Amino acid sequence: MSRSRPSARVERRHLAGLALAVVALAAAPFVLTSYPLSLLTLSLAYGLFAFGLDLAWGRAGVISIGHAAFFGVGAYGVAIATERGIPLALAIPVTLLLAGALALAIGLAGLRRGTSPSTMAVLTLALTLVAEQAARSLLSLTNGTNGLFVESGGIVGTYYRTAVVVLVAVTVVWVVLLRGRFGRRLLAVRVNEPRSEHLGVDPRRVKIQAFVLSATVAALAGVVVAPIIGLVSPGVAGVVMSTQVLVFLAVGGRGNILGAFLGAALVTIGQEYLGAAIGSWYLFVIGVVFVLVVRFAPGGLVGLVTSRLRRPVGEEAAQGAVIEAPAHPAEQPAVPAGAADGRPAIDVRGLVKRFGAMSVIRGVDLTIERGEVVCLIGPNGAGKTTLLNLIAGDLAPTGGEIHLNGQDVTSWTPHHRARLGLGRLFQTPSVYPELTPAQNLALAQAEAHHPVTLPAELARFTDVDDMLTSDLSLADQRALELALVMAWGPEIVLLDEPAAGLSHEDSVRLAETLRAINRDLGCTLVVVEHDMDIVRQLGDRVVVLADGRVLMSGDMDEVASHDEVRAAYIGAV
């Protein structure tokens, strides 16, 4: 799909904003006295710190409540280098690398598959407690609670150095990363992690990369803040500073560059002037403002304003990430690549899945040939969805083997199986609700395994760029999910009750679309379905599951005439 015009408008708008920021920052020393200029300098450094946290929390959904540890690494790196006469040209890169390496270690430990999101919160909190205590205890290195002095070099000179570093850092991260593939993947993982994983994106890798980048930017903010505050003491790496940056981001707004800097400026400047006016009561006022913003404007002040003055949805939903489909997607051949080698699309051998003492899948053997449409039927609790989850990689088997296109994928993660050509539709439509239908398709096409030309019933979403996906009807969301999966170009598609919740007319139309996909694109389809009319219309072969085992396999007439199946399952389905 073509997105050149909207993209051009976005480019002009952002370039105009950047130019305005440059002019405003350059002119500030000519219109502000020394004290307000010092506050602006500090606000810029804190804004960069908040922007760093936003890369992890606001854009990747990685919770970090101890981010000041990385901020402190940057500040102490400069202070220690200054104290010992180490050239800053050497000290600063080493400091940033140290912060990045520390973040990588934390990310690898806290973002393992299956861990709770709170794990990262606990680890980062522990990290900032350790960092603050280390700053107090390592007297020979940090001078303890007395801190280390860093010369500022003058108010105006420090301001301009800070402004240049902040502008360059934010612009480079935004242009090189956030507006490219990395930014698109951040958006996809934050909005719908399971769908992104089944499009071949590795959520863990994306989150770790975001966390490392976030820590590096936070450390750079610490480098910048050292000459501004003059005295680097343990509090710069402590819990209070970690809490403060969370307030910056919550007040200003996550997932938005302006929000990070606006929140930092409002809280920093507000603290100074409120503290002078009402003493320690300023903490109470800041706390009240924080609670009110979180309660009534969860998107922060920037989110509150943009929700009132929103442009057409197609220009705003991506929030910084350019989402464009490939200019000339290649067409998928009617027969999947490699079909001539004779290997089946899916080959399951002796598959077992137990949850504690309960066995759900009990030694399933199932072979599905390339290009075949197989419908799985059986009563509730037969293990149909569990079997799909095992094939897709969402569950690990207790025993047995799973082969896809001749590859043993038993221990592979879902995104690795997706890259082999496996697509997945869930019981409830799994799409990107915060984006438009057109942007949903563009995300999938940009990650395409083998891009395809969609049938008309699905291609109609390509031009729907004036509404959010969350506003679509259930039937359209189901069709969009199918379009997402097919636009990505899989060779095998697993569908879990695709007609659930649809009217009879919508179900028939969906079955016709699936048949057309199978016929025209050569995809292997494995469908869990309860509607026997749809099964009869759709399936080349019907596999009956009973109590976690394959009871029989054949065409619909054979299944319907089987006494045991008819008595035990057809009436119950």
C-alpha cells in the first residue's frame, strides 16, 4: 500500500518541530536570566533521563523502577574521571558501555520467557539500592556521602553543551531507531505481544534491546547532569531519583518525546519555585498533581492534549514509528516453496501434554500434508486448542515431537516457528487495536515471511486508515486478523474457532475466503471448528479428538457415519 503522502506530511511536521526546538533553545540565553536558564539546563538533562526511561517503559512496556542506577553510572563516570584526570573522551564511552552492559545483564535475567513483568521491577529496584549503597561505601572511589565535585564551566556554556547533547541524542535515536524497523517492532510488541511473536518478532530480544538503549541514554543524561549539579552524591543513583523520573514521565506522558521533556520541566521548575514559596509543602502539591494526572489523564498531559486535538487517526496512531508496507510485495506461489520434496507440512509424533497430574494430550500422532485443509473437531475438553498451542509453540510438550516442513521444532519458540512459515489465528481476534486497519496490515507486510497478494475480501483493509481497529465489528476484526496473518505470507495457518461469535452469513463468507486462500495460495490450513456446516464446507479431512487422543480421521461423510463418533461427539459439538 502506498503511504507516501501521509509520511511526507509527518516528516514536514516533525522537521518543523525540530527546527522550532533548535531556534527556541538557541535563543533561551538571550531572554532568560541566570537562574531560569540554570533551571532550563537541569530540565533538559532530566528530560533526557525521562526520554531514556520512556524507551523502556513507555515504548516497550518494560517496567523499571530503579533507572537512576544507570543515571548514577553516567554522573559518577564523569565525576571520577574529572577527579583522577582521565580524559572525558575516554571516560564517557566507557561509562556508556558499562551502563549498557549492566542493563544487558539485568535484561537477560529479568526478561526470560515466562517470567512475570514484576521481575524487572524487582531487579531494577534492587539495582538502584545496591548502586546507592555502593556510592556511599566505596569511599576511595566516590568519596561517600561527601560526593565528588565537577566543575560546570559557566552557566551559558553548560547550557549550550547540554542543549546540543540532548538535541543530537534525541534526534539520532528518533531518526535512526524509532522511525525505522526497531521503532515499528517496539510498537508492535507493546500493543500486542502474542500477535507480534506469531509474526516472527522476538519480543524478548526487542525488550532487551530497548532496555539496553534506555539505560545507555539514561547514563548519557547522567554524564550531562554532572557539571550542572556540580556535586555528584549517592542520591543521584538512589530510589528518590528513580521515583522522580517516573513522575516526570507519568506527568508528561509516555510514548512521546515531548511528554518526557515537558514532565521533567514542569516538575523540576515547579519544585524550585514551589519550594521557595511554600517550603516542604511543595512535596504535597507535587504528589496531588501526580495523583490527579494518573487518575484523570493516564496518558499524561501530552496525551490529554492530543486526545482533544487529534488529527485524522491514520496520522497519529503510530506515534513516531513509520509503518509502511514494502513498495512492491512479491506474490506467493500457488504451491508453497519446498512442497515438491514430499515432506508433510505438520508431523506430530507421540505428543503428550500434562498439566500437573492431568493429561490433556495423550500420545497424539498426526500428519498433515502440504496444501491440505484439516478440521479438528471434538467436544469441549478434547484437547483441540491445546494441540494447536503445542504446534504453535505457545505450550511446551511434556513428551513427543513436532515437525514443521520437515524441521524438528519441538523446542522452538513461537517466533522461530513463525519464521519457518507458521501463522496463527486465536479464538478471540488478535490484532493491533490502537492502530488503523491499514497500519495493521503494514506491520505484518513489513515483517513478511513471503509477502502475498491478498484476496479482495482481505485486501479491502489496505485503504482503511481513518478509524481505529478497535472500532471494527467482530466479523471485520476476525477478517483483519486473517488478513494480518496472510499478508505476512505463511505456508501453514492454525485457526482456532475462526467462526466463533460470527453470524451464519459471516461464517459462510469466512469459510469461502479460507477456501480461496487454500486454493489460490496453497496454504495448509488446520482449523478447530464446532460448526459442522463450516467443517463440511471447508475440510478436506476431519480429525476427531477424544480425551486427548485421535479417535479417527477421514472425510466428513466417513466421520458422520462412524457410530462411536456420531454417538459421542457429533451431537455434543
